[in-house]
Amino acid sequence: MATFKDVSTSRRSEVWDYFGFSQELQQAKCKICKVLLKTPGSTTSTITRHLKMKHKIEVLKCNTLASEAVETSRNPKNWKLF
């Protein structure tokens, strides 16, 4: 029997607050409905989609701010001239 550990404090994504993780099985277990989901390589796309579709919970992606920063730097209005 695999054990599912709380990894919410050791992972960057907030989505892990809602799941336990089994390294052995490469699966996440939803803390709300107890369903098991495959998470190869600890990816979060499947579990993020599960929260959104089944529980109507949306979690911000970790790189949201980083992508906004890139978009800001690409905008010529934000460029500083020498």
C-alpha cells in the first residue's frame, strides 16, 4: 500500500495544498474527494485541471508573475532610453 505525503510545504505550486503525493506511484490523491490522479514527474497540469473542473477551485500558476514581467519588458512603452 502506497503512502501519500503532504508535500504542500516543499513544492512551489499552491495546487499541492489540495493533494497528497506518492513518489512510488507518481500519483496525487485529492484531499477533497480522495480520487487518485497520475502526476508523472510531479507535474501539476492534471491536478490543477481536476480542481478546476470537479471542485470549481482555481489556483494561480507559479509562473504567472514571471510571464507578466516578460510581457512588461517586451512592451516598448516600458523601455528606458539611455
